[in-house]
Amino acid sequence: MQELERYIRTIKDFPKPGIGFKDITTLLKEPQAFAQAVDLMAAHFREKQIQKAVGIESRGFIFGAPLALQLGAGFVLARKPKKLPAAVLREEYALEYGTDAIEMHVDAIAKGERVIVIDDLLATGGTASAAGRLVEKLGGQLLGFAFLIELDFLHGRQKLAGHDILSLIRVQEEIA
């Protein structure tokens, strides 16, 4: 899985000084690398009989939709507040300074459905954890999380403890 790492570009000091931004556009423009990433995620979860795949706004949509299709599952959007048109359930999560929130339609997941959550990057785990809590509040059975990249040094995995976590690329130390 680490061979996918060569397709990820690091942009120094973006969006602010000291940050090494992981740019996935360089992977997405290469059809074989993009397909390999989705195929690896699908292979990991194929035997779990997934019924819904939740993609976290916005880059989680990129991986979540094709993954849902490969798994024969429905696709659910986890969006920033006030982006979904029908009744929603909202979950807040902590940021470095303040809070943010994500929402899902209240009818997106039926009680007992087998669900995974997908995003491009696992950093501190706040957004993914909030998405997982929404799945559970809606009555879904949260079976795991899938990420293209995990920044190990931010310890986001700890917020998702007790769940199956797939990260295709694991970054051990910050490179700004």
C-alpha cells in the first residue's frame, strides 16, 4: 500500500507556515493509482457486507462514492452545517480553537445497517469520530473507517479506538 505514497505531493507551508499539506490531486490524476486506492479499500471491507458508505465532506466524497459502488452499498454524505436540504442530525467536534460540526440526513441510515466511514486523511480524528457518532445515533452498525492517508504523529486513531481502521498510507512524522 505504501507504493501509493509516491503519488502524494507535500506542499510546504500550506495553508499556513509550518504545515506540510498532503496534496492528493497528484494521485487522483493518475487513473491506475486512484483505482488501486479504491480497490484496496474495497478489498479490506468486501467480506463485511457493507450496506452504506459515509463520505466526509469534501474529499471523502471522492473515495467514498466509488468505494460504495464497488461494495454494492449506498452512499451517504456527511456535510458541513446547512448544506443538506432535508431534516438532519448534527454532531459537533473540537478543533484546535473552537468547534465545528457535520450533519447527515436523518433518513440516510436505517437501524442496523452495516456502515463504514471514508475520508482522504486521518489527522486528529475529530471529524471522523463525529461522523461515526452520527452513524451510531442514526442506528447504524459502525464497522470501520477507511482513509487514504493517516498522520500517525497526530494520534487521530485513538479517537476511533475499538473500530477497524484502514489507512493506505501512514505518515510517521511531520515533514513541513
